[in-house]
Amino acid sequence: MMNKPKEMNELLLILIFSAVVLTMPIWLSPLGAAYPDLLQKFAIFGVFAIGYNILFGLTGYLSFGHAAFLGVGSYTAVWSFKLLSMNVLPAVMFSVVLAGLFAAVIGFVSLRRSGIYFSILTLAFAQMSYNLAYSVLTPITNGETGLQLAKEDPRILDSAVVDGLPSTNFFGIELQGFSGFYFCAAFLILGFIIALRIFRSPFGLKLRAIKTNQTRMRYTGFSTRPYLLTAFVISGMYAGLAGALMACTDPLAGAERMQWTASGEVVLMTILGGVGTLFGPLLGVGIIKYFENIFSAINEQALHAIFDFLPTWLEEFMVLITHPFVGEGWHLTLGLLFMLTVAFLPGGVMEGIDYIKKKMSSKDTDETEGTSTTKTAEEGSSS
Amino acid sequence: MFLYRNQNKNKCRDMDTILLQLLNGLDKGGAYALIALGLTLVFGTLGVVNFAHGALFMLGAFCAVSFNKLLTLSKKVKDESITFFDAYKEQPYLEIWLGDTGTTIIDWSVPLSILIAIPVMLLIGLAMERGLIRHFYKRSHAEQILFTFGLAIVLQEIVKSVFGANPIPTPAPDIVSGSANLGAALGLGDNLVYPWWRLIYLMFSAVIIAGVFAFLKLTTFGMVVRAGIHDKETVGLLGINIERRFTIVFGLAAVVSGLAGVMYVPVLPPDYHLGMDFLVLSFVVVVVGGMGSLEGAVAAGFLLGILQSFCSLNEIKAIIPGIDQIIIYLVAVVILLVKPRGLMGKKGVMED
């Protein structure tokens, strides 16, 4: 009875989620994170992670190639700005469609294998795209410099002459600052609704069944590959959307977005927050992007200020041991955090929350029942 | 007559190019093979997919760099050659203490650092296996990948914070820093020259590979390890502590890829993300060779190296542009799809 969490009413969930996302500029301001640049990042990577979670969280297929779709999305969006119009709507549409097509091709090939071979296949495709974007595809990608807008771009739909470079707009609203955030947030909410529908649909259930036991699934007469491919394409489209949004808020695209370590980043976010849960990946994005922002800004003086209350020798000592982990060393902290998460909390922050919740409730009722349920939860997540 | 000679000359040049690319491929393949050998050794024995293996290669390279830095610790001394004013120059302590011998030692720092790298890498490997990786034997491959990926990030960030983000060039010994005139030696004309150090690297990798194989095939220890790869449980039932031997094998794998890194320093100045760059390649090599097959890893390493260097020929690039950038991955994709076990993979090892 405790194993099956009560499913909240969908409409209510969506309303709460939208409210939380849209009021982010308000409730994040005490935390010092309410400026548009960071908020946009939250929303964009949120879209990316939600989409990635549909593949990795539901089916358990670990892809290292999603950065390639992100890159395709970005390049498509910038080309749409260059050739068609500075309106972001066509850019987003084209990006999602093209990234979807790209994902369909790569997915069709990669999904012939599973497990670690699937990971390596996606890795190989991502590296191929990255290498090509850097070298031969320079006419399309502008190689190392990255694709940028230029004054002499044709822009056949709105080629009105402006001073300097035109900025991206949504039917006249310039997507800078907070309007940019609200634009991305709208897509985040849309993406969340779709993900929610998938999670609670028979299709989502089939994907979960593939993760649990693919062989058994096949024996019951399902051909698993079409479902896997659909999930792969959907998550590729999310990645393309995220890439397009990146280009909308900052109209340039570079090949480094396609490198496999960039895919690693979204894996980190998803795992840290909680694989296979609805909110986990978003939590992961929030935590990583927020702390990246905070930690990277801390320098030695700031550290001295933090440990100011301690005696001098202890202050020096604390600054000495914490210094490698902040500022430039943020990635070190991230790596350690990630290792600890995978080792001790494979379900990420969400599992931690569940665990605490169960601990709290079991103290009130029955001690033994609480421990037994957490154990099943652990078994479920580690398999 | 003139025409004929001209043709002959052309033919000769083609021959040179082919030989040159073959050498290029062989020595690139040497590096691939060494890393892949370590990777597949770990996979075959411990069953762990180690994404931190590239970091071991990188750590090996930085062994050489730090050894060189250690040797060239220097103090300011008065420059006697300038008499106008007091000028100072840096002079390494070694030169001050040992004179010319010191200079020679510094010159040979890269090959000498092998001596340091072996114990250091062995310790790193053992510590890594006993301290961290041991706890992940029973976890899924995905979790192993994720954990070791995190470990790789941590290792490379540590190196970055110590050595900075820029590549650090460390030269090969003076005698071998030039190029060998192979053409003259083989009687093919003077056009065929090749850097000495890369030839040495090729020889070195051949020796190491031979050493590892000899260790596994000719010693009792190796025999037990091979039996363990085949059937761990039975070997354990025979009263052999196979876990401990596998730990030693992990140390060995760390040493092999570390040494590959040490000797690669003069070829490519190492920076902190060297490991990640080589990791993907070496995984591809392992997969092409066949998971868990040592011979396969070596063969695939050399094969892919040669293939890559031939694809960077201008003639081939003219037909299919960009092929040199993707050939390795393309081969991997094709092999994985048509021959899922890789070139020499054994039945029953990691099949899905």
C-alpha cells in the first residue's frame, strides 16, 4: 500500500508546476538567482533534462549522444535566423523537426544494440557529428568560430535594414532578459506536460517494462524496438528544442555544444536529481546550475569573508582546504558530488527525499514496515 | 627515356607515401593498442567498464611532466657570459651539483620517468581498485560507467588545478628529437624521413604488448588469471584468492596505460583533458576488437590506427571529404552492427 504513491491530480500538478516556474523570478531572488541569464539556463537545461529522462529514466538506455541533437537544434535555429526571419517560432519548429529526424536516423542504428554497446554507439555518433562540425561541415557550421548572425544575411521574411545586428523576437517582443526567460519557461511547461502525459500513459508503462525486463517484454509479444525508437526520437526532439532555445536567447552556435562531455552534463543532472522521476531531472538542473553559478563566483577573498568568524589560524586552514573546490575548481566539486550520488544514492535527490519521508512516517507508525519499504525501493532502483 | 624515369620517380614517391602512412598508422595504433589493452584487461578480469581509464593515460603523461619539472628545479645564478651588467639566469640544481651529468639526466628525463611512472601508476591503480572500483562489481554496467565517468572528471580537475589548463611541452632526448632517414637505410631514396621518437614509441609499444602477453601466457600467475577470466568461481573453489590477483591485474593495466602516456608526452604535449580525448577512441578500439579479447584489442588498435592514417591521405580525402575524422567511429558502428562480438570477441562475453 505504501509502495504505490498516490498520483496527484494531473491538472492540479500542471497548475502548481506552472505557478512555480513562472514565479521563479520572485521566489529565487532571496537566493540571489533571479537574474534572467540564470533563469533562462534553468529553463533550457530543464527542457533538455526532461527529454533525456524520457529515454534514460524510463527505458534505462544510457545515451552519450544527446549533445549532438542539441547542437543540431542550435545550428538549425541560427540558420533559420539567418535565412528566414528573426522570429523565433519558425526557428524552434525547424530545430525540433530536424533534431527529431536526426535522432530517428541515429536511434534506428544505435537501438539495434543495448547496454554498454548502445552507449558506445551513441558516443561514436556524437563524436562523428562533433568532428564533422569542426572540419568538413565548416560551410554549414562555421567550424571553430561558431555560427553567428551577420548583417548581410538574406532573412527573406524580414530583411528590414537595422543598425547593427538584429535581435531575436517573438512577434515583435524582443527575447532579451525576462521575456527570454518567459519564452523558455513556456516551453518548459509544455515539455513538462508532455512528459507527464508520457509518464502516465500505457506507452510510458511499456517503456518502463523495457527497463525492468526486456526479454520478458518480448515474450509477451511486444516488439520493443518501435517503442524504444519513439522514446529516443522524442528525447532527441526535446534536446533539439533546448538547442533552439539556446540559440533564441543567444543567437550563436558552436561545435563544442556537440562534444560528448556535453552529453555527460545532462547525464549528471538527471542522475543527481533522480532518474526516472518526473521532478528529479529538474531538481538536478536547478542544483547544478545554481551551484555552478554560486561556486564559480567564489574566490579567495570571498572565502576569507565566509570564514571570518573563526580564529585566524583556523580561517587560513579552512580557506586552504576549501579553495580547490570553488571558483575554477567547481567541476571538481561536481565530479565528487556525482561520484557520491552514484555510489550512495543511485536514485538521486528524489530518492533521498523519499527516504527521509519514509523515515519520518515510519517513526509515527511502525518501525519495521518503514525499513522494509525503503529496502524494496532500493532494490527497485538498483536493478 | 626521360618520361620513363619521371614515371619511375612518381611511383617511388607513392611508395614512400604509403610507407610513411603505414608508419604513422602503426605508431598511432601503438598508443591505441596500449590503452585498449589495459581497458580490456580490466574488463575481462573484473568485469568493470572503466571510463576512468583514459585518465590513467593522462596521469602517466603527467608523471613524465612532473618528473621533468622536479629535475629542472632551479635557482637563479649569475650569468657569467654577460659582463656589462649583473644578469641572472635559471640553472637547475642538478646541473649545479653534477655538472654535465646533470644536463644529460635532464635531457633524458622522459625515458627516465618510466622508472618513476611504474611504481606510481601501480600504486594509483591498486588504490583505485581497492578504494573505489571494488564496490561496484555487483552494480549494473550503467552505474559503473557513471561512477568511473565521475572519477575521470575528478582526476582531470585535480590535474588541471595542479598543472593548469595549458598543454605542457616536454621534449624528447636531444639525440632522438630529430628525424631518421629511413629511406636511405632501406635504400628507397632520401625522401622518406620519420621522427626518431615516433619510431621509438612504436618499438616501445611492441615491447610492452609482448611483455603483457608473455606475462599472461607464460607465467603461472598469468595462467591463473586467464583461468579466472574464463571461470572465476571454479578458480576460487580451487583455493586461489582470485580477487587479489585481479587487483594486481588492475594495477598492471594502470601501469600499461600510464607508460603509454609517459612515452606519448614528446609526441603530444599533454593537457588535462587528454584522457577524455583518448577514452572514446580506446573504447571504440575495444569494441571493434571484441570485448574481453586481448588479441582483439591489440589488433584493432593497430588496424584502426593504420586505417585512420591512410584516410588522412589527400587523395582519399578528395573522394570522401572528412573521412579521416570519422573513419574510426564509422568502422565501429559497422562492426557493432554486423559483427556484434567484434573482430575476436569470445562467445558469452558481454552479449546483449
